[in-house]
Amino acid sequence: MASRSVSTLQKNAGNTNAKKRISADLTSDEIAAALQQLHGDKKTPKNISPLKFVIRKLNCDVVIITETWLNGSCDLTPILGDLCDDFNYVRCDRIQKKGGGVVILIKRYIAFETKWLEAVPDAYEVLCCDLKLLRSTVRITGIYRTPSCNLSNTIKLSNVISDLSSLEGHHVVSGDFNLPDIDWSEGIPTSTTTISKHFIDMCQSCKLHQYVCTPTRGGHILDLVLSNYKDSVKNINVNSPVGSSDHCSLSYTITASVDPPTYRLRRAYNKANYDSICQYLCLLDWRTLLECYSCSNEKYEFFLSALQYCIENFVPIEKYPVSYGNLPPNLARLFDLKEKAWVKSQSNPSQENVDYFKLLRSKFDRLLRKYNSYIERKLLQSSSKSSLYRLLNSKLKRSLHIPTLKDDDGTTAIADDAKASILAKHFQKSFSDNSSDVKWSTVEIPCTSKDSSVWFYKEEIYEILSKLPLSYSVTPDDVPPYFIRKVAIAIAYPLEHIFNFSFMHGDVPDRWKHAFVTPIPKKAPFCLVSNYRPISITSVFARTFEKILKSAILKHLETNNILPEEQFGFRAGRSTETLMLSTLEDWTDTLDQGNNIDVVYFDFAKAFDKVPSAELIYKLGLIGLHPRLIKWIKNFISGRSFQVKVNECFSEICPVTSGVPQGGVLSPILFIIYTREIPGLIYRYNVSCKMFADDIKIYKNVLDSADHVTLQSAIDAIYDWIYAKYETQLR
């Protein structure tokens, strides 16, 4: 095992108050995991920058934050920013009132499971996690106890700590307990309060040793570190407050075996010799080589094998270190000076020493703000869009990392492969069994073709490929968009051959019918699989094929006025803006006449996932699409599959039994074709309808109670069609 030295330092958090961390001193088989407890005040934006600096400086593995002042409507990811690249987090917010709360940040290479989460109003918040380390499990519990917590609630808190400490194994409890009247050097209360005596008795019965010996606020030890393993907590330091906090921060190490990654291997696509790659690909006799194969899948697999050969031989592999953020040397030195001044001001609290510490603290905070502003300005002025997007995403988006999961049956998944499996099982529930297809599978597809056939040209293919994003995302083809874009000129011809063969024979390559699914969190708590939605990543070449096909289908739809005027989704010259303007005009006219409007909104549940395939194919024939096009689409939406991807792990392959492909280019068009009859259901009720794909709203000018009855009839008509025919539910 590699050896690593970790320094721990205490800083104020901000709205995220008390912090703990595991960092590590690695010596062969042993890593010292250091926990740092940091306190902050209610000004999170002000204190978060110093807090992030402390975490980077100390190379923390675990950070426990108390008195966070967060609530359910507050997304922590934009506050933490780029810390989310390195840490997972779990949180326990105060309920009913402001204040309180606990957050635990855990380095991503440490597997963990949330064991307990409890918030009692006007009393305490408790958050407990088990860290799954190499040779043991370490239980970490963060606690915030309010100063007003009464005896009854303190007894409840003690019982929680006792229960969490009852299992075998190492347990570390830390946080802000607000118990000023305890002399921890003697382990006795300094007053006659029953609360303090009860808490001391609990610590003794659970064999919890308290390690903090220096006051953390004023002259009192309010922030505690308790452990049931004697001498397991080392190098404990009471450090200066972070930012403007009025609490000191704590840092310490515990012995635990972990194996942090030091480097990773990756293909350096940006350093490949694309001139040589294109030359190699252009010299291949594609026509002769591809004609050796009799089906689209074989042709396509040979094409991909040629690309893989180029990747293996022309794209270098580079080793890059795992970095958790570089700190500017001048700020690091100033930080060390500030900490030394803090220690001196505590050992010799003369006015001169205190003023010197305050001077260094102000200077450090000022330079840190200036440095952060410089970095952001530099990114904003950079020509690199990816750098700018990373900055914006770190401030605006939730972390995509997935914590320990639980499914509806209570099954827990800690490892990435287990997470992928239970997410796949959950996502598969969205599909129907396609029993409705039985009544359509034997119905003859009407042939009213109006010549909507398609031919694929290499020039059009090249134009699409040459505009791909410079992305390294993993697709079922195992060829990143970056590479495809760079060699677009050399592969347009073989793709022309494959595309036309596939279309003429209605034969779809297997990879085009497979998707990698990335789970995206919808809402907290993120430990529940039901709070994730699937985002499908499909073949880049399949999407290119679909784009050309989509243009032909849209041309056919618009030329023959097949789509209803009420549908605004995915059509040229129409958008959410034009939908809103059209609706607003109707409503304004009605209101100007002094009348009332009743509006009803509909939304399909799992809209794309439950479209009956056979009935969709029948409707494609009704609107006059070419038989070849219908045959290809029928093959494309049949026999599909997906895998859920969590980090580098994949779930088992799962079948897709209904619907149109999630994330497919053609899917929105196929959906609006299938649902095009909905406006006609309510024409006779004189009710207006506006649609944007699966979002529907209907409204009516209401003059009397009879209009309410009419509107209800329109609602019933839409509901009956969706529930009985589409076999899904409305939201």
C-alpha cells in the first residue's frame, strides 16, 4: 500500500458548521483516518471558501459538519461546488425551525452506508454512517444538540448513542453537544444539573472516551470527540475557527485501513495522431470488405473493429494522478502562519497576540476571496467551453455520485455493481408487458405510402459527425464522440454503405438497440431507488441514422398535414414559447370579454416507456409512411435492452418490453404520431387543447355550470383514451 501523510487543520464552515474529517497517514498496511470537526455560523456563502480550503489543505477523507442551517428546499451541491467531485455527502436537516442540522462528507473511494438519521425539534440531529474500509467497518456519528435540549430529549439522544454503540466495532461520535458544565479532565459535572450527569453516565456505560481537552468556544468544551476504542483517536488538535465562526474546529486521526487511488489510466484521445488514423481508414477497401458480410450487424461489427484497431494502435494511454485540488503556495504558507498565530494567542492570550492572529485571519480571508474570483474570471474568459461548463455545473447541478441505495424491498446496495443491479430492476418496472400488442400483432399494416423512402449520403453523414461534441462519454459502440468527430471524413463512406443496407433490408445492428442508462437523482433522499430517473445513452452512429430518418419523417408529416395544429412539440417553427403565446392570446381574449377560464393540465406517467409497439407500427402505416421505413422502425423498437452504469460498473442486461427508446432521436416523433388523435377526442365539446409531446392542457370559457359539465366530459374522454388504450396513468 502506498504511504500518505495527512495534515489536519480546523476551520470554520459557514452555514455548514461543525465538520469532521477522516484523512490518513498511510504506513504500509495502516492508514490513519483523520476526522476533522469544523464549526461555522449562519453565513454559508461567506464561510464555505475557507472551509473548502481547510478540507483541501488537510486532505480530509471525512468531514462532519454540524449546525448547517439547511432545510429540505436547499440543494447542498451548489454550495459545496467542486468538493462534490471528491466527496459524497449525506445530511440530516432540522425540521420545523431554522438552525441545527448535520452533514457528513465522505471521500468517494470510501464505501459507506447510512445507518441512522433522526431530527427531533428543539433537541438534536443525529446522522450515522458505517464506513466500509478494507479490513474493518468504522461507524461515524455526527451530532448537533441544541443548548435548549431538555432532560427528556437528552435521555433520548443518549439512548440513540448507546444503541449505535452496541454493535461490535469501532464507533466515533463527534459534534456540538452544548454541555458547558462538564469537567472532562475529571469526567464530572461542574454543576448540579441532571442533564450533564446523565450524559457522563451514558459515556461510561458505553465505554466512550472523550478526547477533547481544550475549550472550543469561550472557556468551555462544547465540541466533543468520543470513541469506544481507547487510544484509537490520535493527533487531535483544536484549531482556529473557520471564517467567521465562533467555534474552534477539531482535527484528529483514527487508525483504519483504506486504499485511496493514486493514479488512473485513460486513453489520451486529444493526443492521438488523427492524420495517420484517417490515412489508414481511407486506404481500406470498404466496399469489398463490407460486402463479405450478409447482415447489418456483421457489417457494423467489422466497421467498429476497424475503429478499435485505430484506437489501440494510434491513441496513447496515459497515467494521470488522482488530484484532490492544488492550493496556491502563498495561501498555504499564510494559512500555516495563521494557525501558528492562533496557537500562540491561545497559549499566551495577550492583546498583541490576539490582534496579530486577527490580522492574519483577515488577510487570509481577503486573499482567498481574491484567488477564487481570479479563478472564476479566468474560466469565464477561457476559450474552453468544457472548463466553463464544469464551473457552472459544480455550482448549479446535483452531484451525480450515488450513495448506498435501498430498493422497495429494503435490499441495501453498497458496491457499485449492486447499485447498478437494483436500479436496473427498478427502471425495468416502468415498462409494460405489451399485452395490448396481441390484438394488433395480426392486424395488417395499411399501405398508403406517399413515397417517404430515404437514401443516405456520405456528405450528409459527414456533416452530422463533424459537429459532434468533443466528449469522451462511453456509448454502446465503445467509441467516444471525440474520436468519431476527428475521423468523420474517413468513415462517412463505410457508414453510407451500412446505413443504406440497414434501411433497405430493415435490419438493425444489435448495438443500436442497446442503451447505457445513467441514473440521475430527482429529489432527496438519494438513498431510495425510486428517487432516480434514467438517462439513456445510445449509439452515436444510431443517432446519426435517426437524425436523417427524422428529417424524412417530419417532411412527410408536415407536407401532408398529418399532425394536429394543437401539437407544438418537436416540430419546426414551434416551441414552448409559441405554445405559451398561442395560449395567452386565447386566455386574454376570454378575460377581455369578462368571462372565466377553467384550465386542466395532464401529464403521462412513463410516457415513452409504455407505448404499445404493435399499435404504433399500425398507425405508422395509417399515415402513409413507406413500408421499408415502417419495417426498419419496427425492428428498431423491438428486442431492445439496457444496462445501468454506476461509475465503471454495469448491471446485467435487461430487456425493454414496451415503448419507444428513451433518449432516441426518433422517439419524440413516434410518440406524437401515436397520440395525434387526442385533440379530436374533445372537438365536440368545444374545449381548446394544447400539447407539447406528452404534456397536455385543455381549457374552456366557462359561463355557467353546464360548461363545467362539458369540460368534465372532455377530461373523461382523454382519461379513458389514455388509461384504456395507452394503458398508463395520468399525473
